[in-house]
Amino acid sequence: MLLWTGDTYRNFAIETLNNSVSGTVNFFVGSRIATDYADKITPIANEWSRLGSLVKSYQENDQTRMQAELNILSNAREVVQGDVNLIAAISYDQEFNQLATSEANLGASVTDDPDVKAYLIGRDKAEARKPASFMWATPDGRPVFSLILPVGGFRAVGFLEVITDPLPQLAGIGKVLGGNFQILDNSGNVLFESLEAPAAAETETAPPAEGDAAPENAGDAAPEASSDAPEAETGTHRAAVEVMISDGRGGVWAEARFDRDVSDFYAQTDSLRLLSIEILVGVLLAAWIVGWILLRTTVLRNLRAFAGAMTSISNGDTNVNLPNVGNDEIGEMKKALIALRESVRQALILQNMVENTPTMTAMILPDGKLSYLNASAQDYLGGTTATISGDFLNLGSEFQAKLANPNNLPFTEVIQTDRGYLDILAAPVRDKDNVLLGTMLAWNDVSEREESKIAVTELMAEVARVAQSVTEQSEGLLSLASELTNQSENTVQQSGGALDVSRETASNTRNVATAVEELSSSIAEINRQATEASTVTGRAREEAEESQRNIGSLEKASSEIGSIINLINDIAHRTKLLSLNATIEAERAGELGKGFAVVANEVKSLADQTASATGQIGDLTAAIQEEVQKAAHSISTVGEVIHQVNDIQSTITQSVDEQRRATGEISENVQRIAAGAGSMDEMITFVNDGAQSTGRSAHDLNTASHNLSEVARNLSEKMREFSERMKLT
């Protein structure tokens, strides 16, 4: 009876452990394949579906080229490096009719399932643009993973199915589960194996080779599987169970075998049974009492302690102490309870993080009822879930309809409300069976960011407009500076010519002065040597003729000086107009034209000084011409007198006196002419210096105009680069 009870209890415990394996294996496999593996290969497959050559083959409906493009995927970098174990690839049109397959054709597809194909065809456009993943098995029982993606991105021209081998993702699962994990095909061949530890692999029988039939009792979880002869000989007992791994749609993805070492459990039960036999032989009644006391003080007490701990954990106390137990089933319960306590702790940590995050978060149930608001959301809305309902963010009926449709989730959007701009994220919340539990709505107030973005855009447009205006103005100013430089060069050239003429006039004036001095000497000689009147008269006639010729040259030079003065006046007037235009352009340029305004005023001042100096030169030249005319008339009179000297010798004294007075006047006039010529030389030199200064100022203006134009172009280029950067961000 005792032996039967021990075996029954042991078999019941092993069966209970095996029954819990199914849910554990399905949980781990689903987590690693349906979630982690899908997240890993989705971005890689997305890049493949957007390859230009593949999209073009779809657009041209070139199935031969399409198959070649699918074969090329087997040489992709991710496949070569081992990141993705690509099995095959299949092309579909928009109605999910097969167009082409890669050479490694499985002869099967996930679309062979009518329900899957109907689901794919029945999706709306928004949902069809999202990748769809499926766990399924080939007809020979090989578990694979398919990812369905639109080809071409937003404007899908067809669909691509990428079939991969996800089994390497399960590496190490045997160690995690604490046993040996195998996946078998329909023939019993081992497709994948993950051992608990290398030591276990050495003591186990090697798995059947491919093509061999699996042992008939390979998946039995009955006690007989633990009492085979080899196990009895080696002292090792293993409990095995076959698990059907779900594909997430109510079907079977793979058939797995899991076995674990229960030798310790067998040893404990054998020891307990041996002890029971010895006690039974000694005193049956004492053994019964001791057994009853042990049951009460161990199992029942531990169960009560576990019940209290579970109650504390359910109330949020994750620091509750658990009773110390052995390595039996109660110990397994303790391990499970420790795992439960850790899961509750992590859940509380996540809840605390969500509650205290500055991002405002809400949970909306499928029926539209608000079930949760974190602290920042309650502060923002000014209420709780008991007082807030409906469209609590005032986003409108259209947004609420979009939010209520699970096919639209997840999505992000920036919306302007009466409170400002909100950056909104809506995402579905699902359980492990992919059942929709509700919708998470998270939002942040980004009014300052959006308004700053608008302000920066407007500022960029205004600065670009100003830069363009500065560029145009600087180009106009550059043209004006070039013209002013040319005018200044002409002024310098003309003033140089006027200076040469002025110096020539001074030379002629000195000649006249010399002639006048000679005339004075001649008159004195006439007064002293009246007896030699004829000789002196002849000499005086010759000198008078020479003076008349000199006076004629002086009149001609005076006329040329007048022309030069008119030219200088014209240049000064044009320079003044140019300086006025430069002043106007500088005013239009604003702050950037202040330097040019100073240069223009300096040019205007020099032009005014030039005009004033040339006016004075004109007055002096007119006076010279008048005096020259008088001198010419006087010399003519001298000539007539000399011709009549022989006839009017009696009046020679009077004529000599008149000649002396005329000579004095001529000397005075010549001195005035010389002084005027010297002043004119100084004035022309001043005009020349002013023209050169104007030229230098014009050169500076030209250089500054070039610099301004370069600065304006640089400003325009910088604004263009800044605008491009703003568009990228």
C-alpha cells in the first residue's frame, strides 16, 4: 500500500510538472519568435521591399526579372552574415496571386491557409501598408516564419513574402527551461535541439539522425518513461513531454519534446519510501503519527505560508518573505512564487514609471471608457477618470473615429487644439494572445516647439529677402563706384593737362616781363640818347613787334585756360552728381551704407572745392585777358609812335614820358599776370590733388562695394544652407 501510494504521488507530481511545461514553452517560444524575432527582421525585410530594381520589376510585370531579384536576396549582407536565415521569397500582386518565387522554393506559403489569405486581401489600405508576420509550418512539419510586406513602400505595387528559419532564435531555451528542448518534424527528425547543459548531452542518447524514425515512446510523460532499463542502470531519471506550440491562430506551429532530469525527485521519493518501510517495520502506529505530524508541520504549514505570501503579493507587497522548503514539489511552488513576485515587482516598477513620467498618458478601453490617467495627465486635464470622459482633449469627432478603429493603431500626429499644439501617440495594448485590451494615448504639449518652428521659418524668409535686397543694392553700388572711379581718373588726367598749360602760361608771362624790362631800358636809352633816336626807334619797333607776338600768345593761352576751366567745372559738376547718387544709394543700403555715405560726402566736398577754385581761376583768367588786351593796345600805340618818331621828333620827350607810364602799367599788369598764373598753378595743383583724392575714395568705394557684394552673397548662401538644414530637421 505504501509503495503504491509513493508511486502514485510521484507520478501525479511528474504529470503536474509536465502539464505546466506546455504553457511555459508556448510563452517562451511566442516571446522569442512572435515578438523579438519579428522586431529584428522587420527593418531588414523593409529595406528589401524598397529595392529600386525589385520595385521596377513589379511595375513592368517582368516575372523573370522578379525571380532574379528574389534570388539576389539570398546574397544580401544580412543573410551572408547570418543575421537572417532566409529560406525563400515569394512575390504577389495586390490580390495575393503568386507572380514569382525564389529558386529555394518550399512549395508552400502561408497564403495556402484560406483564412490567412482572406485576411490579407480584406485589409484596408492603411493596414495593408504595415508588415504582417505569421508563424506556420510546412506540410512536412518544418516550422518557419513569414513576413508579408508591401513592395514600394507607401505606394505599394504588390507584396513580398519573406520566409525565414527562426529556430536559431531559440538557442539557450533549454537552459532557461531547465531541461532538453527539441523540435521535431512530422517524421520525428530533430530539427532543433537546445540542451540544459553539456553534461546532460554526454549522458543522453544521441538524437536520431535525419530520416530515422523517432522512438515510439519519445513523447510519453507517463511514469514508465522514467523507469526504463537504461535509466535504472545509470541512476538517471528523466520526465519527458510532447508540447504542441501554437501558431497564434489556433493551429500548431511546431511539435516539441521537452525532458528534464527528475533524479533528485526520484531519490527523495525513494528515500522517503525506504524510510517509510523501516518505520512501518519498527512501529506502524508511530510511523502513522509521525507521518501525520510531518504532513501537518511541513506541507500544510508551507501551503498556509504560501497562501499568505500570495495574498501579500496581490496587495503589492513584493518584499514578502517565503518559507524555507526543500527541493520537492513545494520547492517548485516556491520557485514559481518567486517568479510571480518578481513579475509583480517589475509590473509595479513599470506602473510607477508611467505614473510619474512627464508624458501625459491615458488608457482607453475598447468600449471608449477612460480607465487610467497618470499624474501629469490629471494635472493637465484638471480631473480624474471619474470626472473626465468623452473627447477630453477636444480633438474632434474625426480623430475619435480614427482612434476607435484598431486598424489605425499605432500612429503619431501633431494636432493644434485650443490649448496649443499636442504631439500625440496612440498605440494598442494587447495581451499575450493578441487580444486588444485597450488603447494607450500619450501626449506632450509642444506649443513652444511648433511656434518656434513657425517663427524660424518666417525669420528665414525675411532674412533671405533682406539678403537678396542687399545683394541687388551692392551690385548697383558697385556699378556706381566703377563709374565714379572712371570719372576720377578722367579728372586727374584733365587736371594734369591744365597744370601743364598753366605752367606754359607762367613761362609766357615771364617772357612778357622780360620784354617789358627791355622796353623800359629802351625808353631810358631814348631819354639819354635822344641823338640816337633813329637807331633806338628801329630797335623799339622790333621789340614792340616781339611784344605784340608775345601778347598774342598770351591771349591764346588765356583762351585755352578758359576752356580748361570750363572742362574742370564740368568734371566738378559731374563729380558732385555722382557723389549725390552715391549718398542716395548709401541711404537705401541703411546700416551697411554708412561707410559709403562718408565717402560720398567727401567726394561732394572735393567737388565743391574744385568748383570754387575753378571759379577763382576763371576770374583771374578774365582779368589777365583784359590786361593783355590793354597791353596789346599799348604796344600797338608804341609801334605807331615809333613809326612817327622821325616825323615828330619834337614831341619825343612827351612820347618818352607816355612810354614810361605805359611801361609802368605794362610792368604792373605783367606782375599781376604772373601772380595770377602762380595762383592758377596752385589751384590746378589743388584740383589735381582733389581729383586724386576722389580717385582714391572711389577706389575705396569700389573695394567696399566688392566686399559688400561678397558679404551679401555669403549671407544668401548661408541662409540657403540654413534653410536646407531646417527642412531636414
